Amino acid sequence: MLDQIKKLLFGNGAAQLIQLGALIILSRLYVPADFGLLAQVQSYATVAAVIFTLQLQVVIPSSASPWAAKRTVVYIQFVSGAWLVAFLPIFLLGPYQYWVGFVLAFLIGLSTTYNYYLIYLGKFSLIAKAYILRATMIVAIQLLLYPLHNINGLLWGAVIAEAISLVFLTWLTHPISISTRISIKKVWRYIFINRAFTLYGVLQEVAAIFCFYAPMFLFVYRLGEDVGGQYAMASRLVWAPVVLISSSIAQVYYHRVGSLLSNRSQRLEINVLFNPKFFAVVVLACIVPYFLKDLYGLILGEGWDLAAQLIPMQLTWGGIFVLSTPFRVAGKVMQLQRLQLCIDLFVYVLIIALFFLLNLSPIQTMFGLIIIALIQHLGTCVLVAKQINRYFINYKTSE
């Protein structure tokens, strides 16, 4: 399992380094407004992609057979295509960024689906290569489109590269042709049977996204743009590596947990999800940064004192997030989305209360967010652990 995580970390890490290194050049070619538009469209696409797939991609790793896994991919293609055909004409009548975000969501949704199919197959080296290709294509096309000043090369570079990446993943997986007839009735029945993913899973994913991004907006709204900017800088530096690590771990665990739950002769045990050595390493990684605050100030320069103080605190939040990753993956595969949704909604209420009912300093507010994150992720871990100890999950499949 460690070797698989290493492969994904290498691919995802290399992809992020390519984009980070290119940022030095791109920031000198494109104006801040271009970056702002790209971030805006990507935020729309992230939320819309959840709707496009109806979270059915989470079903794929625990499929009982390769045929069942491919069938789920085909159903997701059908649903995504239906969303695109039904709503793209409406979005075309609206602002430019909305319909581009809608198309980008379609591409991201299918790319995510094909990645989950590769996770089912255990092809982690191919996933790593796809990450690197995608990052390389994004940077290359953004640079090539810069001379065309009549279009936003930064945005369209990302969209075109995502489309090329999707073609590459399609070529890798060949998931389109299987011996089954597609009909609206069959797809609707499949969506209904898997409503733990298509209903509660979608709502839970959207709630989780809101829980993550809410502090960013509330820091600005309650404490001012300067404090919000300090928080945003710390968040940008911390969460890129945190997401890199957690997403790599998650993909391996989707394969591992899905394989165990699809094989009724094996049982999912707590020791599969909790590794004491890994726990100790992450806890140590959360403690050490508190002794390096002067280093952050030196790196960021003058005027970023608050961000330097927030960085180790955000790393603690990130550490909690990473440690809970195997349990969150198991919870999704075990169809516990409704309970996870309840936890996330409760957390959202706590975040609102933290900002609006208490008059705290930025550091105190960040400490409150850490406590809330601990409640959220510890609650998820306990919930999943209790379900594992209570019974051997019998994953539902439909023919």
C-alpha cells in the first residue's frame, strides 16, 4: 500500500511542481483579473462536477466485477451527457464564466470517473502519469495562448488541457463499450438503488465544500479584507501539500476498502484504516511547525505576520484532515453519506456560530476552527469505526 501511495505522491507532486514553477512565468504574462476569472470558473466547476457524476464514481472501486465497474462508468457518462444537453443551452444565455464553468465541470466529472476506474484496477502508475500529463498540458497551452489577446488564455488553456487529459484517460481505460443496453429506466433505477451516493452523497459533498470554504469568506466579512488576505495566504501555502497527500492516500484506500467490501470472504478491520506509525508521523509534523514561525515570516516577507502565525495552526487542521482520510473513504464506500451529511451540517452551524456569536481575535478564531475540525473528523472516524465493529458490510449492487 505504501508503494502505491508513493507512486501517486510522485505523480501528483510533480504535477503541482510543474504548475507552481510555471506560476512564476504566468504571473508576469497574465494580469490578476485573469487569475481571478480562472479561480471563479474553477470554483463553479468544482461544485457542478459533483452534480454531473451524482457521486456514482465512488461506487466503482467496490464493484463486484470489471463488468459492473464499466457499467457504472457508462451510466455516469449517460447522466453527465444528459446534464450537459439539458442545461448548457440555458447557461449559454447567462454570463460567460457560468457556461465555461459548466463545460469544465463536465470534463472534470468524466476525468474523475475514469480515475476511479483506474483506482478499481489498481493502476496507480497510470494515474500518476495522467496527473503529470494534465499539468504539463495546462501550462503549455496557457503559454501558447498568451499571444491571443482577444481570449483569456489562462482560462481556455485549463479547459482545453482538461479536454486533452480526458481523451488520454479514455484511451487508457476503454470503458465505453460493454455488453449492456442503456435506457433511461435502467439508469434511473441504478440512481435510485444507489441513492446513498446520488442523493446523500451529493448533498454531503456540497456541504463539505461549503464547510471548507466558509471560513475564507467569513474572515473577510467579519474581520476585514486584510485579515482575510492573511488567512488566504496561509491557506494557499498549507492546503496544496495537504490535499496532495490526502488525495493520494484516499485513492489507494478507495481501491483497498473497495476490494475488501466487494469480497464477502474478507472483512474490513480497523487496523486497515488506522496505522499508529502514520499517526505519530502526522502528529509530529503538526507540532514542529509551531517552532518555525520566524522562518515563515522570513519567507513571506514584511506585512505577513498574521499569516506566519496562522500557518502552523492551519497545518494542524490539515493533519487532522489527513488522519481522517481512510475513515472518510471507508464511510463513503460503506454508504454512510447520510450520517456524514448530518455531521457536516452540524459543523457548518458551529462555524457560523464561531464567527457571529463570539467576538474573537483572528488567532482565537483559527483555534476555534481547529476544535471544530477535530469534532468533525473525529466524529466521522468514530461513526465509521462503530459501523465496522457492528456488522460486516454487504455492499449493494444491481444488475
